[in-house]
Amino acid sequence: MIKNSISYFLFAFVAFIQVRGQQNTAATPLLVKIAAGEQWWGAAVSEAHQAPFGSFTYAINLLGDNKGNQAQPLLISNYGRYIWCTQPFAFSFQHDSLLITSFTDLVQQGKIGNTLREVYRYVSNRYFPASGKLPDLLLFSQPQWNTWIELTYNQNQQEILQYAHNIIDNGFKPGVLMIDDTWQENYGLWQFHPGRFPHPKAMMDQLHQMGFKVMLWVCPFVSADSPPYRLLESKKALLLEGNGDTTQWVNAKTAPAIIRWWNGASAVLDFTNPVAVKWFKEQLNQLQNTYGVDGFKFDAGDAYFYPATSVAYEKVVSNRHTEIFGEIGLEYPLNEYRAMWKMGGQPLAERIADKNHNWEDLQKLIPQVVAQGLEGYAFTCPDMIGGGDFVSFLNFTSLDQDLVVRSAQCHAMMPMMQFSVAPWRVLDAVHLSAVKKTVALREQQTALIVQLTKEAALTGEPIIRHLEYVFPHQGYAGIKDQFMLGNTIMVAPMLEKNKFSRDVIIPMGTWQTDDGKIIKGPAKISIQVPLDRLPYFKRIE
């Protein structure tokens, strides 16, 4: 521990000496000249499949928009440079320049060392330091199971129990079981629907006896004209209608704002108001105390559900609402979020935004998971295996069994692995066997995954790393179909339809392949990738 502290202070001192930090005034554009070969990462995770930035025209505005996934007011480059702002900003890459516009606060820039890893370690320690705490380790040590694809908007006690039994009966192990949307009576009425869940406590007890921990889906929306709505309206705990004027909450006499989202139109809790936070936590705690619920899947919370024209208890930018929603999850070690803002380094499980059941979306997983790590969101889940688009699994005409297998392989060496569609329902014997082989392979690496997860809680370093992060300035910045698990395991899954061979870049060092061969890098090799193979390479020197 003392050695680690000395190392940190030496690093911080060197960073202090090296940094050439500058600030601009809010709303004054900052122009940064891009060096030849300089590449940048950061900002919105859902845009990361386009990264690295710097060699093509690209623009984005983070104000009021987290782009449906995690985001940070951060950009970092493989030349050790960074851009940071405490508030959302807009930026654009044009030719050899980066233009940043902040709307409410100062933009900070600096240079730390000459590599992606050096600058990441500096910005993470300075702006979003690791908390030293972890989400529940069961999220990492066993594959997760989510009831969404199988039950969609008909979550019910009988079929949830059947799903859980089928998991075990088909040779899989129990882990975290997430019960998704419509288990509840209504949005904001967070009680088990009595018609679909006649005996919820008995169900919870049975799932626990089978070895599962159970999470429930929740969101910050409240259905209009429901008992919770009327109560929260009387307490002014809901976001209020506004006209974009300067009306203060204390003087506001408007009705709650009705926000359109994917399930209709609802009021939304104003978490800048302590009354709303207290009420929401009371609902969650009651579910834990009454039924033994273990944790929660926190959905929605995106900045665009909090219009700038609305009136809140505290006058904050829309992104801050997303951040406060994330803060609530810190009290529940078994958690999952999709939307997030400025909560890097915290013990929150962060899921990649919903993917469609197609190869194009599968190819986005690696760059987006890598981007999560480079923004401080180390505890990442790469969405549901095969995608979260339930329509694709309703019949077999649109189902691609190879895609389900390749998706499982892509997940297998990542921090979390989440099933939803039941593989025993949609796969034939050959494809199901390939998925089971992939799960068995993950079990062999579970100890390493858990070790890296614990280290990430202390150091903030990503669990999944870009090749540029581990092997700087070797020409690997553009690689999007390989990744590092820590510094010693390189994974190269097959991500293309009807392809059974691929090229792999081998960095410097001596590597052992998954089939026992020894390869010395740097090199570029061609390998065969049959359906049941997940290629990976262990660095032995």
C-alpha cells in the first residue's frame, strides 16, 4: 500500500511538472491544433465506433445530450493531450484543428507524457478518481440473465421461474437475474403487479434458493394521473413545465412536465429535489426489505428527458439530472445503468446501449467498450448477447444463429456477459454447443477478470484496453476488432458474417495462442476461426 502511494505521488508530481494546462472563458471557442498522426478518444460512448477522431471531419454537442449511453466532458489523445470541462461542451474536428465551445464553464487543456495511458491515468486521478469500491462481484464472476427478450412486456411470476429453471436445466449456472419492465403495477408505482405476480415473496425466495441474485428494472418516470403522480405533484417533486423563461422553482405554479419516451408520455422525477430522491429510495428500499430484492437496473435518465425549458428545484443543465440519477445507484452495489454523465471511477455497472440483431451493431461493441474504459467507466457490460431487439427473436425468419454465437464470443472476455434470449430456445445443437464452449472458456478467465475488476476499483485503469493503450505508437490506434483484457490477454473475435478466417495483429513480445502455438511479434498472421473458436493470445514474455 505504501509503495502504491509513493508511486501515485511521484506520478502526480511528474504530471504537475509536465502539464501545460490552459483555460478559456466560457462560450469562447478554444482552438487546438492537431499534430500529424494524433488521434483522440472520448465524449459519447455511443459514438465511439467512429473513433479515433482527428483524421476526418466530426462534430458533436454534449449539452443536453448523452447520446443514449455514458458520456464524459473529456477528450484524450495518444500524444498525451487532454481536454476537460466540468460541464458539457460542443466540439468539432476540422482538418488539422479541434474546436471546442463551452457554454457554462471553463475548458481545461494540457499535456501529460506522450501516450494514451499516461494521459488517461492523469485525467482519471484528477477529474474522476477511482472510489475503491466495487459493484457486486457476481456481475463479473457469472454470466447474467435478463428476462427482457423472452417475456418483453409480459413479465410474470410463472414464466420468470420457468426461465430460471431452464437456465440450470440446460447446463448454465445461476448468476444475476434481471426482471425487466412491466413487473410493476405502473411507472412510479413500484409494487409487483398482483395479477402477474400473485406471490412475489415466494418467487424471490425460490430464485434465491436456486442460486440467483435478483434485480428489478426501474426508471425515473411516473405515470400521469396515478396515486404516486398526485402525491409527488403535491410535493413539487416532479419536473415542472416551463417556457424557457427565468421562472424559479419556488415561484413556479405550472403542472408537471409530460415527457415523451419509448413507452409513451409520463412525468419525471426531479432528482435535484431532495424530496424526490428520498421518495424514490424509499420505494427501492421497501422492495428490498419486503421481498428481498437484491438490486436494480436503472433505465432511462438520459439528459434529453430533462428539457432546458422545464423548471427544476435546482437550476442545472440537463446533463446534471443524469448524473444525479447515477448517484442514487451508489447505495445499491447490485446496479446497472445505460445512461450516465460524469460518474467515471464510481462502482456502477455500465451497460452499452441496446444493440440491434445485426453484424453492423456487433462490430460496434469493441470500440464502444474500449471507450467506456477510457472515460472511467471500467465496470462495463456489452448489452445483451445477440442484441436487445426483441422483434428479431419472435420468429426464426430474422434470426441469425451464427450472430448469437459470435456475439457470445465477443462478450466472453469482457467484464460482464449478459444473456437475455434463451440460447436453448433459438439455437440448434451445434450453435448451442458453441455458446456453451464460450461460457466454459470464460470460466477459465474468471479469476483474471475479477482480479482486474478489483484493480480497476483502486486504480481506475480500464479492464478492457485498446491496443494503443498497452502498445503505444506502434500503429494500432485504428484497430477496432481486437482488444486487450488487462495487459496480458489479447482477444480477436470473429465479427463478420459467413467468415471463418481473419487476420490478427500481433504486438511485440512472445504470445501463446488459444490452441497452444507460440508466436513472436510484432507480426500479422491469418488464422482459421471456425464457429466454436474464440481466438485469444496470452502474452508470456
